[in-house]
Amino acid sequence: MTIQRTSAEENQSGNVANNSKKKPQNSKTGRWLWFWVGMSGIAMVSATAGALLAVSLTSTPLQQAQLSPQEEAVFDGDRISGSGLKFSQLTRPVNILVMGMSVLPPDIQNPPEETKNLGYHPQVNSFDGLADVMLLIKFDPETKKMTMLSIPRDTRTEIEGHGVKKINHANIDGGPALTAKTVSNLLNGVAIDRYIRINVLGVAKLIDALGGVTVFVPKDMKYQDDSQHLYINLKAGKQHLNGDQTLQLLRYRRDELGDIGRIQRQQMVLRALMDQSLNPSTVAQLPKVLDVVKEHIDTNLNVEELVALVGFGVRTNRSNMQMLMVPGRFSEKNEYDASYWLPSKQGISKLMAQHFGVESQQAQEQQITEPGSLRIAIQDSTGGDYNTLRPLIRALEKAGYRNVYVTKPWTEPLDVSNIVAQQGDGNSAGSIRDLLGFGEVRVESTGNIGSDISIQLGKDWLQQKALLEKSTQP
């Protein structure tokens, strides 16, 4: 940054000194400046026109659930977007609960007639089943950040009036309101402003409407379930997926991490979609996208509020997009009568304080994280072995990181290493990045599940290796 400031100062003084000699060039520069201002204005007008068209659709209800006054009171009904020309701007931080619904005929009381004699269970366009995916997304115009918290569907928690269950049962027991209340109770009382439920049939249409998504498939995926006509057949590698193929990637569970592996792939797809789709043209296309998926969506957001959320996403720097997961562990084989994700109260307190502003006494006592207490996992994408990683391990241990271990290689080839804040501790990830002198900090949960920080090594590590070897020599 110092170099940039110095260069700017030199350019400015140079311009002043040579002002009289360069009038024609300044005039030409001015014309180009006004040209680009004009082009930017046209782009903004186009995006705004699309957004205005979207707002004109607000008479079309997007909420399909019938909530009682008591259920409506679970959500904060205060306005979240501006008015007049500022209708597409968020006026305050807002938390949105997103549920992905995968519903089969046996999951609902009155399945459609056409599904009864098929010999298999097709997906049904309904919102009455289990919540297959659950996300709490914070849009914060004050910090200019988007934070997405994945809640494993097998999370063991109390559902008010229904006992201790997996959290995905809350939707069956009481719809979006009870789900929101259950999520809030799990997450130390965090406020939930709105909800979105989207059926899996709508997810495929949404991705197709956005033009598909380019992602790295981590391994060959093949799975067949004739009872649902679910057929997964994907090859490893970077590729552009359509809606149906993306669903295959998201629904695959035949790996050692089960639902947690699915959450990691969800985060990969979400980041790729945001990188590819959040731009001014997306705002302009919102009416078309909504028209494609509106029958598969149930939400208490109106279209005007959706425009504001998408507009915020367009203006958000990708480095300010964070993806977390409720901290916890898998239940042991004979610990309960079913398999659960057991949430960590201590981890939740720390995470909610850092990223959602929900303070607690326990969280205040955890503000400082000592290097020696962090679990650092190394995932190499460059094809090296343990011996080639020794300089990196020694550098970390020399700095006080005593719990460093090498785990399975990262399958996606990386040019730039990822310093992944697996548990949401971006400050500690940043400290490691500063220590090593390479890599990019990512606050997400795509790293080693048992780590606090995962270092996914790319080609930039090979460039720094010699420097680390010299710095760690006795």
C-alpha cells in the first residue's frame, strides 16, 4: 500500500509540474474519463431498470406458507431496505434463514395423484418435508460483509414442544417459524429477520437460469438409487455443471464425512456461484430468474427486499464473503440411537460473537487465541511428500504453533494457497498468512474438519519454500 501511495503522489506532482505541456493529453484523458463514466451510467441504469421491473412484481406473493400471528412474530418485520431511489439498498444488518427442501411422496400427507403408481419416489414440489439444507446468512451493510453459516441437518438439538431431535425435523413439526425459533435457540438467541424455503426442483432451475456453474469436482462420484430415480455420475476435475449435475454434486453422500462433506461441497458451489453470478447483470435478470423459480420458493421476503439483498451481494467484495459451519463433532457409534452432529456450545459462543454480534460471557473469555492451542492441518495440492513439507512445519513450530499435522492432499490444483479459517477464526488465519508470506485467507469450512486452520498449499508455496528453509536453519 505504501508503494501505491508513493506512486500516486509522484504522479500527482508530475502532473502539476507538466500541466502546461500536456493539455492535449489531459483533454483526451478527460474525454476517456467521461466515456467510461457514461458507460458505467448506462450499466447502472440497465441494472436499475431491471430492478424496477422486479419491484413491479411485488403484487405477486412469494410467501406460500400461511403463518399465524404468533408465527409471524418469530421474525423481525421491520423494514430492511430503503425507499424511493434507494429501494435496492439495505438499511440495516439482516439475518436470513435459508432452507433447501428435498421432499418425497411419503414425506407429505396428501402426495399428488400422479406420483402414486410410478414404482419409485420422485421429488415433489412441496415445502412440508425435512429441511435437507439449512443456512443462516447475514447481510451486513455496516461491515460490508456476507456471512453464511451452514447448520448440519443432523444437528442434535431441542425442538420446542417436540423434544430433542435432528434439527431438520423442525420444519415438519412446525414449518419455517418453528425452524427459525429452533435455530435461534441453538445459536445463542440470534435474531432471524426473514426466511426462504426453496424446493430442490427449484435449485436446479435456478442454476440453469444463472447459466450453470464452474466448479472443481473433488473426485469421481457414482451413485444409483432406483427407489428415487437418483443417478449420480460425475468425473473428477474442473468443469461447468448444469442444474441437474450441480444437484448430483450437492446430494452425493458416499464419503467418509457424510453430510459434513456435502456441506463443504455446498460451500464450494456457493462461492463459485457468487464469483460468477453476482454482478449488475444479475440484478437486471432478477425478474426472469424469479419467474423461473417462483413456484418452488416460499419466503416472507418481498421482491423489493430480494432486489436489495442481491444488490448488496453485487457490491460486496469477494474477500468479505465468509462461509462457516456450526462447530461440533460426529456422535460415536453407540452414543445415541441415531447418528448426530453434536454442536459445541463453546464453539458456537465464540463463532456467534465474532460473526453475528451475539455476545456472551463465555465468548468474552475466549477473545485471545494462543498459537499453541490451534490445530493446524496441512493439505498439499502440489504433489509433495512429508519431507518436502518440513520447512513449513518447522517455521510454524518455531512461531509457537505446536499442533501441526499433515493430512490428505488437496485434490484441486492451486496456484495460490488457501489459509482456511475452518472454525471462523479469520484473525488467526491472517496471522499465519503474515508469518508464512504467501497464501490467501478464506473464512470457510472447506478444510480439514478436525482443524482450526487448514493450509491448502498451492504453487506459491514452492516459490517461498527456499526462504522458509533458510529462516528455519539452526
